[in-house]
Amino acid sequence: MIIRLERKEDYLEVEKLVRDSFWNIYRPGAFEHYIVHNLRNDGSFIKKLAFVIEKDNKIIAHINYSKGKLEYKNGKISEAIILGPISVDKIFQNQGYGSKLIEHTLELIKKEDIPYVFVVGDENYYHRFGFESASKYNIYLNGTDTDEECEFFMILPLDKQILGQELAIFHNPDVFDVDENDVDEFDKRFEYKEKRIQEGQLS
């Protein structure tokens, strides 16, 4: 097993991995692979944190980070990093490969002057890496209710002194907003997969 930076020649293999790992999980089909594709040419992309795990000459896991923004109630705007998408080949899921990528990249982040990292996901999974509910710091994901705790939107506070209690809204990079028709057109370059409505998908 090798953890290494993603290379240009990996792009298509990574996109197939991301597509397969997310297909029909959160919605019929997937659009995470399209986000990964577009991120690489976007100013929000953090290339030095785009890592893969290679095993037996095959990429089995992948992680991205990008720069969103925090908008405070007083109008101040600051840059903020978000983890994801992260993908693991279905054959290798629940074997610790995702954790290895997260731990590896977070160790690199801790060496930088980065005060916090955000993630959207399963709180039971991300708590083990030190992530907490961002609501605890009065920070909310754009589009969610600021009167209620948003458990799936979390922060890893690396410098708690910089975090006040002023209301702030986190905005994902614009590239995260995708048009379903654009995704369908992009999907034509991949093997056909049936979109299905399944239990547990986001409404």
C-alpha cells in the first residue's frame, strides 16, 4: 500500500473510483466525481492535499480538500478549508483506508498555519479524528437552520483561540453547485450505471 499525491495520469481512474463509491448512496446516481473533475481547474482546489492510496498498482482510495468561505454576521469573510469528497473502492471499504488518508492529510495540515478544517458527513465517523459539531462554535452550513444543531456539519478546531462565538455561515466552493444535466452529459464518458432510488438517500 502506498499513500501518494494524485497525478495527472490518475485523473480518469480517480473519477471512476469516486463515481462508483458514491453511486446511488445519497441520491439516484452521483455527482461527486463531477465535482472532483471540476475542482482540479478551480481556484479553490488544494492540490498539495489531493492524495490517493495505491494498492497492487490500483488506486483504491482518494481524498480532496478545497477552500470555501466563512461569512460572519458583521460582513467579514474569511477563507476556510473543507475536506471531501473522500472515496474508497467498495471492495476495500470498512478496512481503514479512508482513515489512513484522513490521518495522513490532517498531519500535513497541522504543520501549516491552518486554524480549522470543516467536513460534511457522519458525525460518528469523523469524531474519531477530532471533529466536533460546528454549531458548538456558532458556525453553520449555508442553507441549514441556524436555530438547530447541524450534527453532520463539523469542524476540526486546530486553533480554538481564533474561534469566537459570532454567528458565521460556511459556503462551499462554487464548484460544488452542479447542474444535473451537466452531470448526465459528463457521465456519458463512463460505463452506464442505472440510477436507483434507495432507502437512506437524502430527500
